[in-house]
Amino acid sequence: MDYPIVPCGDSAVTILLGNEISPAVNRLVFAAFSALQRDLVSGVREIVPTYGTLCVHYDPERIGYSQLCAWIRSVSDADGGGVRSQGKLIRIPVCYGGEYGPDLVHVAEHAGLSPEDVIRRHSQREYLVYMLGFLPGFAYLGEMDERIACPRLAAPRTHIQAGSVGIAGQQTGIYPLSSPGGWQLIGRTPETLFSLKEKEASFLLSAGDRVCFFPITPEEYREREARL
């Protein structure tokens, strides 16, 4: 595997496979991820895929930095250009606008579109879950229609409701937990993205899955929320 490897603190390294958000680069990431998982060595704690990199966490008392890098370079990524297997297709209901999506009108004005056009463009696509990050279960989705891309808020909110669907630049994503955040909020889903029951983490989405949004009314939102 012949990609740049850089230290990330004293117990992790980052493998650089690309510097852009694209399906082609992400396929390289998951080909390398699969190859390393197949040939795991003692001392490797976790391998975390992102848009264009892999972060390999390791125990320096069990495997040294040089030994780790040698192992990474020895693993074959011959399938790097192959077709990536598709993850689950998950349909997620979203109530757009109003109290559930307070920034929908702003996003529409920024794009020179009506709110209905923004909803249509956002909900009539199939998105790839590139990675999870920021919060447990926070899914970064692509590729969003470039026409509705919108910068982050100038001043982030101190509290965003769990399930909020947002836009930041050309990315869209879903907040799995209530938290601060600076994304433009266009809607909210009643679905549970992350839960902790009996100390076991449960995630609705995983990297490699595909997501389709579909609009629901406020009444449908409340009905679905009540059933959860």
C-alpha cells in the first residue's frame, strides 16, 4: 500500500488517500480499509475511515510506529480501483421548514429558489454516507445538489435538536444528538440516529450506507415521534 503515512499523536497514524470529497476517493478509502481489516496485526486498536483518509489507532506498547508503517505498506490494496459493495439503503422521513427547519427560507433565498424547490432538490437524491464523525452517529452525506449549497451560520447555535437535518457548504447531514452546531437547518427527522441501551451503542447509519429523504407533514412527524 503506497500512500503517505503521517503521525497523528503518539498512538495513531493517518493514511492519506485523497484530498477531495468524491466517490472515487472514498472507494479507495474503503478498499484500503477492507484490506487492512483482513490482515490485522496485534496492537492495532481501531481503523477509522473518513472522506479521503484512514486513521489507524494503535497501542505503542504492543506495536511500534516503524513496525506499524511497515505493516501498512505490506498490505495489498490491489482491489483499490474495484467496485465498492453498496451498504444498506435507508429511507428517512423529514419534516422540512417551520419550527423543524428554521433556515429553509434562508437557504432558498441564497440559492434563488423557492423553499419547495429546495425540499424537492434535497429529497430527490440518493446520498452516500461517507463517514461518521463530530458526534456519535453523525453522518456526512454526499453528493448534495450544488444548487442548494449554503455556507455555515456566521454564529453557531448553542443548541440544536436531535434529528435536525442541515446543510454546510456542499454537505448535508443529520444531528443524532442535541448539541451546538453551525449548519443551516432545513428540517428534522423523528428517527433515532443514535441510542445507548444497556451500554451498547446503536447506530442507524454506517459509513457506506445510502440514504434517501422523503418529506412528511408536522402531523406525521408528531405521530411518528409518539411511536418511538
